[in-house]
Amino acid sequence: MEHLTLTQLYSKSHNRLAKIIYFFLYAIVLICIYGLTLGESGPVIDFFVDLFFAIIIFEAIRRAFYYIATGTITPKK
């Protein structure tokens, strides 16, 4: 079975919309993490721990989308 490439995947408008929504939610989460930890003069380590978990979760969501849509976790460009 031949796997889809990223160009083929994002040629569909609903996949491009999903990518835009993904980045928008990612930005909102990062702003919230910043506001809740550093905005209130909290410890810097809390910011980095929360940031680390957010990156892991969003990367897992992205890889799951790629696996569902293309059949592989790391599609070619």
C-alpha cells in the first residue's frame, strides 16, 4: 500500500482547516500555560513542566492524525 504524502494530505480543504484549528488551539494552550504560571509570578519550573506536557500531548495528537489519514506516523513531504 502506498502511503499519502503531506502534500496530498493537505490538498483537501478540511485537512487544511484541521491544521489551522490545531495550531490555533496549540497557541491558546501555550498562552494559558504562560498566564497561569509565569503571569502570576509562579516558579519557572512549573512553566517548563506544563510546556513539556503540552508539547507531548499535541505531538501525540498530530501523529495520531497522520496515522489515521496517511497510514504512517511520519509521512513524507
